Amino acid sequence: MSFETFLTITTAIRLKKRLAIDVIHLRDGEPYLFLSHFLSLPFKGYNWLVSLTASNIYPPAQIKSFKLLVYTTAVRVLNNGMWRPVYRLSLKRNNFLFAVQNSIAQMDYSNYMGGVFNGRVECLPVGAGTTMEIVSKEEARRYLGIPLEKPMFLAFGAYHSGKDLQTIFHALKDLPEVYFVHAGSQAFGLGVNLEEVARGYIDANRMSIRNYYVPETEKPYYFFAADAVILSYTRQFLSTSSLLWEACRFGTPVIASDNGQLKELMMAFQPGLLFSAQDSDSLRAAIMRFLNLKPKEVEILKDNCRRFAHEFSMDKWAQKCLEIYNRILSK
């Protein structure tokens, strides 16, 4: 990953003059936040917009494995004050703005390393893509080989240190009528064997753990097959949950943990139900409430999902990007 990031940034710098690039938009700038600054030091007047998910400043509080210990140790090195002189010198030579996905991260990155980035951090919410392919629940489940008759709950996306799947496994232990699917690879090779852990709680005949990167063409099948998507995060997780955007673009209701901005968005748009983070009893109760909803009530949640997707459309995201580009160029 470090080599891939290095190669990407050096390629962008090399192409800057050849293609008369006005702004280099780096997505995403973590975990090697220092690298774009370090590599641009020989140059002057380059314009950068660096997207940040805030994963560097919200590391996991609990260390449960050797791999996670390595990861958290690396994050501490990346956040070490030794990089501050590099940032200060870089900001004198080139124009940098940073885009984070929510107001909490904007405040925390503005205060990062004694405020070295203060005044340069913009809030750029995630954009929801457009769903072109609509498939029925029956068609989606047949494609994925999932039972047609059971309520199906989905956990989706790369498994990272902020996700809390153990709470999901524990909550579903005593709900034999429910089928569970997890689809997505493990970020940075972190974590444990999810299927092995899940088997300790859920019978093999009512779950499917699919540890692979799901391409865009397959996403509709997973989301249209699901009755709801479960967004479960640790209490310390304050980054934006892009999975909320994914679920809403497909009109699939969500059952979400009450983390920071996620709780605020859930309460504002009501695309589903909330539960207490890392509380399996609370999640189980939320699942039972969802299963007891009337069809008309579920349709209201789906309408709220579509309202959310419209509010955070990709067109609005692109317009905000253009505004930030213009601010960089006007410096």
C-alpha cells in the first residue's frame, strides 16, 4: 500500500506540468498524510486538495490482535509531531486544502498537531451515486443464492478497525428466522476470520460471509436482496459511514449504531432505526422492531432513503468540489 501511494502521488506530480493541471485532487490522503507534502517539497505553487476520512485521528481504542497492534502503532507514528516541520514547510511552498466528510472531523483536523492545518480544512460530504439498474428482491436473491423466504440483513463493505461485526453476530444468535450476509474484503488485511467468528453465533445455514471486493455491477443485487442494512461501529468511530450513502442510493432501510454524525443523519432523515453502539441487546431489539413494521412503515423508510440520496447527490458533491477548487486557485 505504501508503494502504491508513493507511485500514485509521484505520477500526479509528474503529470502536473505535462497536462497543465490546475489542482491535484488526492483521494484519499490517508494513512500516509505526510507523503504528498514530502514529495511536493522540491516544487512551488502546486495546488492540492487532499481528501481525508479521518481514519488517522480516530484509531481503535481496543487492541484485540497482533495485526491491529501493528496498525495502531503505525497510526501513532503517522500522527507524531515529527511531521509538523514537514507540513509547515510544505504549506509555505504549495497551496493545500483538505476535505473531510463531516463537521466533527473538520474541527479535529483543524486542531491537528497544534493547528498546523487550521483554516485549510473544508467539509465536503459524501456524494450518493445514481442507481441505474433496478432488480426485484426475488431476482437479486436468486442471483446471490440466498433463501427467498427469510428476512435478510446485510453488512457491507471493507471490514476495518471501526466496524463492529461481533455485535451483529451476537445479536443474531437468538433470531433463527433471520438470514445474514456480509460482503466485502478486509481492509489492510486486518481482523480475524469473520466466517469462523460468525459460526460461533450463527448457524451456517442462515448466513453467508463473502470476503471479496464487490464490484459496482454486483452492488445492486446485495442491496436489493436485503430487507435492511446493518451499520454497526465501535463507540470510538467518528468518521463518516459511507455505507449509509450506499444503502440510501438503493432505497434500502438501515439499522445503525448511534455514532456521532451517523446518529445525527439518522435522526434528521429517518432512513431506518437506531441502536446503542456495541450493545447486542439494543441491536436485537432494533431488528425485532424492524421485523414488526407494517409494509406501509417500511415504504416510508425507503422514501426517506431516497430523500437522503437526493439531498447528498453526486451533482451537489461535484458542485462543492468546484467551489473548493476555485478557492484553491484564488489563493
